[in-house]
Amino acid sequence: MASFGHGGNAKVISRENKLQYEKIIDFSANINPLGAPTSVKKAIIDGLDEIEKYPDITYFELKDSIGEYENINIDNIILGNGAAEVLFNIVKGINPKKSLILAPTFSEYEEAVRAVNGDIIYYELKEENNFCIQEDILEHIDDKIDLMFICNPNNPTGVITSKDLLEKILIKAQENNVILLIDESFLDFMEEDLSMISYINKYENLVIIKSLTKFFALPGIRIGYAICNSLLKEKVEMISPAWNINILAEIATKVAVKDDNYITESIKFIKNEKEYLFNELRQIKELKVFKPSVNFILLKNLRNMDLKNELLKNNILIRSCHNYEGLNNDFYRVAVRNHAENIMIIQNLKNIFEEYVNKE
């Protein structure tokens, strides 16, 4: 059964709450607020006649574009209809009996493991440590674990794990025949090079997942990929359907990864708006605001109210984090949007808390 415990479900929310979908400002989905590149939209329009043909079953040109973008050999690339398909296929290919998962983190890691009847051990990220991974995670890695997941930066906390710590984890995992899957779906938003892709050839137990839908604002297109060693790639491709990437997704990807102006502008825009939104939110004393690294911010509501429903009264949708392992009803995730919309959510939050205080 499909899970609806994610952000980006504005249509479902609008239907359930009898709201006009077109009026909802969706802060629940961590998508680039600049929207899809103009170059991509033009390429899709120009390429519409291509829908009458099958895609190249080898996806050579698509993999070549991604390989150039990531500076990686195309033989290391696994494609998927969104990062979610890649994730589920990789877990199915590994078929882990026991997996180590952070708590809190992206829920689909757990869903993928449950789908193959695997057991899960959680490594608890503690609020007093600002939800950062500590070196004691090394004590949890042993030969009873088959697979472990690290989202970097982590969703929903926004915390970055350093390359130094990740390599220590990789070494301990390799010693115990544990595969480490690192999800780098949000790293493209950052100026610094924090990717572990260059370690792929050094550590055969390393798998990296990427999603192009977040940074290039293409969630409706569905395109994702993994980078890993050839042995695992063969296992995964044996269970992946042919032609799983549609022709328009292929066109969009090949153009998007070459749009250097859009990439540069997006990184600069997100950096500025992220800092603005964070600084404004932390002025609201009823909120505890965790420092973000990319295009979303974790909040803790210090008042006893349903903040999501209060904002929804004004057509603003945020992500409740109550269904993340390790969090509760007090936690919410807010995406970074354009400046006018960021001002709007700040003012609405101030109004909501002012009204709440006045009623006390």
C-alpha cells in the first residue's frame, strides 16, 4: 500500500479539508522554489514527438549526462523512476535480514526494508545533540547488520554528517560486510562539496542515492539514480523493469544537468532565503528552530497546539513530523520558498502565537 506520510500531498490535504488546491502554499515539499528550469520546459515541448518512440533501452545518453554531472563512470549508475524506485530495488537486491536506520530520518528506508521482511535497529539521534550522529554509531555496526542508511543532509533534521565520520563508518561497515547506503538527494543545494561519490571506487560497500526532482524542481517527472559497484548494479538491474524511465524524464534530465546558470542561481537563492527564513523564525520565542543546511528547516513548537492545522486555515501547508521515528507532535518541517511566501509564513506564525498567548 502506498504511504501518504510525506510532504507534497497538497491535493490530498485540500480534498480532505475542502480547500482549493490552487490556493495552498505548500511548505511541506522540499522542492526548489525557483521552479523547473526554463531550458527543461522548452526541451520537453520541443521533444513531444519523441513520446511516439521507445526510449533507448540502454539509456546510454542519459547515463552519460549523469556521469558527466557527477564525474563518475556510467557503469556505476543505476536509474530509477524517482529515487524511491531506486531505493526499493536496491533493498530488494540486497535483501537484508537486519538494517540499521537513523531515527528520525526519511521514512521510506524503513518501508523498503519492511517490504522484504527485514528487521530494523534504530540509532537514535538526540535532540540535546542537535540530532547529529555521534561517533558511538560505530558501536552499533557489527556482522549482524547487512545494510545501514544515512541521509546526508538528514531529512527532516537538515544535519550534515562530515566526510571524516562517514569514512569511519564506511571502514567499520566494510570490516563487518555491511553495505552503507548514503542518500545525497539534497546535497546539490549546497556550495560545499560534501558528496561521497569519489569514494565509490575505494569502498565496494558504498551505495549513493541521488534524486534530481528536489534540486531541479521536477517531482512530477520522477527521475533518480544510484551510484555503486558493478556487482550490486547487476543484481538491481535484474529486478528492474525495462524502459523504467520515460522519454520526457530522459529529455528533462539531459538538459537540466547541463544548465549551469540555473544551478548557480539556485544555490545562491537557497542560501540567501534559507538564512533569512531561519533568522526570522528563531525570533519567534514559541519556536525552537534547528539550524538548517539546505532548503528545509526543522521546528519544535513550544506551545500546545496543532500548528499544521492552524496554518492550514490560511492555506499554508507545512509538514508535521509526528510520524517520524524519534519525533512527536511538537515537530514540524518547513521548506524554504520564495521571499514573499517566506514573509507570509513568518507573519502567519507570529499572528497565530499572538492570538494563542492572548487567549491564555
